[in-house]
Amino acid sequence: MKLLKYTLLPALFFIGIASSVLYTSCEKDYCTLLKCKNGGSCAEGFCRCKSGYEGTECEHPVYLRFIGMYYGTSKNGTFPELPDTMTVYVSNPPQEVSYFFARKPGKVFVGKANDTYITVDDLLVGSKKTVTHADLDGSKMNAIIEEIADINNPLGTSTFRFTGVK
């Protein structure tokens, strides 16, 4: 009985302590808890989203924050500011959006929604170049359109600026 008391009890005590140390020293894989969607991948417990998606599990398309109508003012060159609207809609998910302005009828701009801005490729027709950029700051949309009548003579540039909110 003394042998059992002096060997079995310390052995069980040692096994208990060793098991608890081993269990608590294991690193947990937090990626097993995450289900990254839309082609996202997990690294260090966070989803790394593919371009065009955001959210803790890449569940939200980026373009959703841009979609809607913005009410504000626009200024074309030296003309005074006038009331205007900018309408943004999805044209090819997950990133492509299109937008137009009430004061620029017939002109639709197509670009890619990224983070807080919409990137539009420069348009070159003959010697006329159009450069467009739009960015979102909270609920405030800013857009600039520069039309260069002749790329060889940048003095013929007109600038259209829009600022508005949803």
C-alpha cells in the first residue's frame, strides 16, 4: 500500500500536470473557425479577400458601398456651381460599376470599384483625351472629369467637378 501511495500518486500527478501543460501550449488554428467566401483565404486568423470583396469573411462585394444616387453640385470650368446628381449602378459584378451625371447627358463612365475609389481607364479618341476619377469619403462622393481637347496642346483642358452625398 505504501508503494502504491508513493509511486502511483506522484505518477498520476505528473501525468496530470504534463497533460495540462501540453494542452495549453498548443497553438489554436483560428482559421478553422472562419469560412472565407468568394475566393478569400485565411491567414493568421483573418480572411484575405480577393479584389472586389470585403468583410470579415469576404462576404460583401465592394461595389455595394458606391451604388446609389448622390445629390450635390457640379462645376464645369469657369461656370458657376449648379445642382446636380450622380447615379452609380453595378454593370458587371463584382467590381465594375457605371456612373453618369444629370448635367452631362449621354456620357456614361465605366470603372472598377476599389476600396474608396472608382478607377476609370483614360479615354483617347484621336487627339482628345478624357481622364476621370471618383472617390468616396464616407457618404460624400467626389468626381473629376478632365477633357483635354488636344493632347498636344493641354491649354484646351476643361474640368468638371462634382461633390455630393447619398
